[in-house]
Amino acid sequence: MAEAPVLGGASKASVKLDEEIFGARFNEALVHQSVRAEQAARRRGTAATRTRGLVSGGGAKPWRQKGTGRARAGSIRSPIWTGGGIVFGPQPRSYTFKVNRQEHRAALRSGLSVHAGRGSLAVLEPGALSEPKTRLALDLLEDWGADRPTLVVIDSDDTAAGLSFRNLPGVLVRHHENVGVADLLGAASLLVSRPALEGLSARAAKPRRRAAQEAS
């Protein structure tokens, strides 16, 4: 069973990780699909071009139909004119697409298992940062010695920890409800508070086990 070191404790301790969640096989296909879905959902989708119906001007023919020696033209808003409308240009749209819930949980397990397997996962003791101290947060990371960028996952009650880590270079702070597969794979190391570890485990748990946890 994999273990993760505990940072901020009085002595060197470790936490046993759930083998079903932190020892899962890496499913490349599901991870790729989930990362694409997360990145697509972050797109604003506000790109837009003007069609010939939106371009100003063009109320009259540029010149008469016959006798000028030039090609016929009905409007300066024509797409073949400079400054005219755009044909088949981008319009505001949503890029989101659905990923099956069970598949997304499997992708989360894959991301967590990567960190557990290579030893880049650590657990933050709840009382390690009782008040915002950036210097203390930096010391914890340096003592740990993990590579950056580091993803720090906190719970809603870990306000002091979030304030302590958020200004450090190469450190990204996320609440466990907002952590995605792309965040996990984009980080070289993962630091999770104890409450956030439970939250992440609940999100990544298989359906039957998740129902049992919620019932208890």
C-alpha cells in the first residue's frame, strides 16, 4: 500500500493511501478525454466576425450596372470586397462537451495514482499553518524537496494555508472541489491537506464505494 509523507507535523509521519484510488492503472484514453473536456470548458467562446448583414454601409450600388467596363457589384458589403462581410467566420459558441461521470472519476484516480506512484504526493497537517505565513509555507516545501510546479489542494477550512501558499512562485492553490485532471497532470508535485485528501478521495471513489461513504 502506498504512503505519503506528512508535512508540518511534530515528527516524520506518513499517511496510508487507499490502494483503490491511489494505486489505479493509468488510463490514457480517459485522461486525454477528461483533460480535453476541462480545457474546452474554460474557453470563453466569444470570438465573432461580422457577416455581410452586420457590416455597415452598402445601401446603394457602388456603380451602375452597365457601361462602366467593370464587373457588376451590388454592395460594398460583399465578402469579396475589402471591409465586406466574412463568410463562415467564427461566432459565439460553447465548446463544452460531456464526459461520463464514471469515466471522469477514473481519470481522477489515474492522476492521483501518478503522483502516489512516483512519490510526489504529500499530506499537509491541518495545524501546520494556523495563520498566514508565506515564509513557513516556503520552508515546508523546501524541506519536502519536491519539484515544482506544485499543486496545493485545500479544504474550505484551510484558509490560512491557502493564503500562505498562494504567493509562492510555481505554486497553484486549488480547493478540492475544483481540482481537475489537467491540474493534477500539470503539476510536478501534489500537496494535499488532510480534509482535502478526504474530499478528493470521495470525488474519485467508485460509485458503490462513494454511496457507502455518503451513507456513513
